[in-house]
Amino acid sequence: MDEVSFDGKSYIALKHNIGNLPLIVVKAKNGYVACSYIDKSTAEKVGDIAAFVSGVKELEDFKKAKIRHTTTWAEDLGIREGMSVKKALELMDLG
């Protein structure tokens, strides 16, 4: 397990090389932001508050990425396509 920090707030991060790109998931209090290895339709089906980024290889890339997709429950918290990962995680902490 790793950590990702934004302005002093730390989140648990999982990064594991499983194929051509690593699997990366960063957990907030009430949801997570993940790379596109995690299936959005499954997250939607099970009711996860989740947002997704793509094309990230390192945690530093992840921190700079923009949200590409969300589940309905993430949208209900105000998380939108194009939003920063930092902002999405902050909203997941509040929700």
C-alpha cells in the first residue's frame, strides 16, 4: 500500500503492476478513484461511489489526472467529468 497526499490530506493508494499498465486505486472515506482497469459498469451495479481516470502509470500521474467517468452515486455527490482527482476525493470524504 502507498499513500497519495493533496495539501496535507493523505489517502490510501493501491498500485500494482498487473499488465501493460498498473492497477491504481485511491480510497477516500466514502468512495474511490481508480484507473480504467476497474470496470465502471460493475461499480455502478454494486452501488460504488467511484470515479475513473485513464492513461496513468504512476501515482504522480494519477494526482494530475482528470476524471473521465463516474458512477451515478459519485455524480450525486457533484463529481463530474473533467474534475481533478483531488476535488473528487474531497467530495467523497464529505459524502
